[in-house]
Amino acid sequence: MKQAQRAFTLIELLVVIAIIAILAAILFPVFAQAKSAAKKTQEISNAKQLALGQMMYIGDSDDVFPLGGTINGAWATGYCDGTIGCPSWDKLTYPYVKNWQLMDSPLDKSQAVPFPGGNIKRSFKGAQNVYSGLTGKWWAPAEISKPSINASAAANSAGTIMLTNERNEGLYSGTWWVWSTWFENWVWTTTAGSTRANNPTLLTPNAGDTTPAELGGSNNYWRGVDVSQAGNSTFVFLDGHTKSHSKGYIFPGYQQRAGLDFPVNTAFPGVCLSADQWGSDTSRDCKLPD
């Protein structure tokens, strides 16, 4: 006599489905964490390679760091050209790293923008009191030629911030001319004035925001160090090492103020990296740690 095959009962199917759902609930967050950790590892690797590029540059430049940017008013300066645009720290060190994608962080949720070498994000900024140099001309005929600091000026290289994990908000304000992100806005916003955090929940600028000043509001996604990775951000120091610090971390030896001519404020959620890039008076610059 042929024996009938036994089928799963409804309760057994529900039990199997419940087990699969429980396993998925356990494993999916693990996979997400692993993916996020891999992106963080890539970000740190990119930052370290950028740091090595800086070290090679200053080794060839009498220990002087590259310029923070170039003033290009009225196209009166000969420093800017169609190959690299206007020189800034990242473009000046490109020959040492030869990879524009190192400027990107995989954790950067912003869109890539066009420039002569392709599409790129801009996920790192130089500390302004390190990359304090400026050259070129503004609308006046006077030539500006101010170098960045000499590496020997930093008494504590292991504690001196070189790069911050901060987006260049100028990339998103140049919609009037596609190459303005390369020739103009990239110049103005390549350095960080403080370690204040951005607001990672705002993925787009406010409606109507177009200028760097408008994009630089205290709660704007485009301004301030990126803390989207569990409230942490990657910093690169002058000795080449990288380290993640939590939102609002107060770095030892730095002044807790918002920028030039701001008073010390113990409530400020970060430290000052600002410098007077226009003049030779360094007394207003936020000091480096001893």
C-alpha cells in the first residue's frame, strides 16, 4: 500500500518563517555594521594617503605647507589655469598622490560634482591655521602672497590637526557655472576654521541657499566636520597619524572659540582652527598646541 507523503502544517511553516525573521533581525544589523566599518576603514586609508602626500610636498618645499587657496578676483592673476584651476592645498599635493578619489570619503553622502578630471566629492578640509597661505589678486591691484606655516612652527606635531573630515560646501553653491566649483568656490572653502560638527540629518541645503555664507549655517549639513559615523569624525595630524574623535571633542592645547576675533567660550562645541589668511598679523590666528 502506497504511503501518503506528509506535508508541513501551517503552524510548522509559521515557525520556520519566524525563525528566519529572527535570524534576519540579528544578522542584518551585523552586516550593516560590517559595511559601515569597511567604509570607515577606506576613509582612514584615504586620509592617511593624503597625509603622506602632504609630507612629501613639504619635504620638497623647505618644510612649508601648501597654500590654502588662491584669490582670483577679475581673473587678474596668472596663478589659475585650465588644467588645475586655482591652486589650493589638495590640488598642489595631487602630483604626490595621483588619485583624485582620495579626496572622497565613502561615508560622504553628498553628490559628486564635475571638474576637469571627472566627477568628485570633496570630503576633507585643511586646518586653516596650518594651511594659512594665500596668493593671487583680489579686485584691487595689490598682489597677495602669504605662505602657509613652516612645519617647524608646530611644537606638537602629534597633537596638531592637519586635515578635518569636512565637506567643501562651496562645491554645492556654484550652480551658475559648472566649472565654478573648480575655479572659484573650491578656492574659498578648502580650509576649516573650527572643529564644530555639522548636522548630518540635513542632506540638502535649505531652500534658496546658494552662497557659502548661507550654506554655512550652524545647523547645516554642508558646514562643520562630518559626524555621521556614530557621532565620530576622522582627523589627520601633522605627524601623519589619523584618529576618530566624538562630536564636540575638545582637543588639548587648542582654544575653545568659534574663530578669529571670537572670545574663548567654554560652551563652544569644538576648537578653533582659524587664521587670518589676508594679512601678516598672526596674533589673531587661533594658536597651535604646544
